Amino acid sequence: MGTIVGTKTPGAVVAGSPFIMKDGSLLYLAVTDVHIDEKVRLEGVGVEPDIKVPFSVEYARGADPQQDRALAVAVESVK
């Protein structure tokens, strides 16, 4: 669909639904899995980006190099 820019995702993609229990507590239960082409399960695997751009929030000072690179790639793709 498009170029992926950034770092590898952690692989936490199982969708869940919250259920409120009788005692008021919350149970979050996995209900849906995510597959690519109905073959590759993404849970625990993650996705590797096409363009790797490291990003460390603690040193960012408000900058977002991943977003900057992704926007540059998007602009280049429509030229």
C-alpha cells in the first residue's frame, strides 16, 4: 500500500474487547488476531519498515524525524 518509515513495531496487534465484571473490575480479552495474506500472524512478530529511521523520544526536543522522513517520502511519491 505504501512505504513504511520508522522502526520495527513491537508486534502487539491482537485486538481485544473490555468486559465489565459484576464486581466492577475490568477484563480485557483478546478477541481478534491479525494476519497478512491470511498466512503470517503479526502478534509477537511486528513489521519491519522499508526505511529505517531511529527515534528516541527522550532526545527529541519536540522534533519527529520519523514523521519528517515519512512526509518527504510521501511528497516524493506524488511527483
